Amino acid sequence: MRVLLALALFLVMPLSPVTQAADPYVEGTHYLVVSPAQRTRDPAKIEVLEFFWYGCGHCFSFEPIVQQWKKTKAEDVDFVPSPAVWNKAMEIHAQAFYTAQALGVLDVMHDALFAAMNVERKRLGSEDEIAALFVKNGVDEAAFRNTFNSFGVGSQVRQAASRARGARISGTPELMVAGKYRVTTRTAGGQAEMLKVAEFLIEKERAGQ
């Protein structure tokens, strides 16, 4: 009799949240774990880092989606663009990114660099070619060249290359959340889906905190 009563109680008990609905995104399928975890810029916030390259058409099409998402992200989320570097061509484009950042013109030059390579089909393969683009957008040439060849910019480029190696990225664009999770277009199932998986991982990180 006691066995029957216990069985009846079990059948009418509400299912736990874990039982009712499994996580919509699964490790190893929709996102990958970064091991060892990478250091983030601000430990007080949940970092979403985007690996990109100005010469990447997929990054160019992802950019408007990212910019729209940035307008709606929570205050505790820190979005960090990080140029991918695995050859000399990408290294010089990373230099362009950090030069624009150092000169305070990234808002203008980020779009200009993307457009030059993906719309105008320019290679931007030399300092002179990149300098001309900066000057065209109102930057003093001497200020550009001094910054472009500075120790500070060189150091940031090396750090970006180290970050990409540490995350073991396989292409661009890719996202790394909290230095712990990697999201690709392949794992997520598309560019818009990458940010949905990132939001899930942000919530996961909040719950862990």
C-alpha cells in the first residue's frame, strides 16, 4: 500500500524546471568551451569578444547585426572587438584598428576600413594605402604614421594575436563569451543565431556569479 501511495505522489508532483525544459543550446553542439579560459578586459563585467577581420565578407555582413545588438546589450556586458591575426596581411589591418582606436577615430575608421576592403575591393596591403584612407577621413598623416608604428599599437597587435591563439579560433567572425565559451556561425547555425547563443551564455555566466 505504501509503495502504491508513493508512486501516486510521484506521478502528480510537478516536474522541476530542469526536467520541464532542457537548455536550448548545448555545449559541443552550439558552442565550444575555451580551455584554458582567457583573461577578460574587465572582470566586473561579462565580456563578449568578437574576433573579426576587415577583409572578411562574413564579418562585413555581421557588423550591422552586431551594432544593433550593442544598442540593446545589458549594462553588465562588455563588448570587445578583437582583430584576428594569423598572417602578415591581417597584422597590418590589426595595426589599422588599434591606430584608429588610439587616435579616437574608430567610430569613423571602423566602417571606412570595412567598406574599403569589401565594397571598394581595396587590399589595404601597405602602410601608405592605409594612411591614404585615414587622411581621406580627416586624420593627420603624421599623427597616423607615428601612431601606426608606435610601441603601444604594436603591443596591442601582439596581444590580439595571442588572444586568437588562446581561443583557438578557426575563422571569422567568432564570439568568445566571458573568456570561456566560443561561438561560431557553424555551431550557432547562422550569424543572428550567434548572438542568441551569446545571450544564453551571458545568462549562464550571470547564474554562475
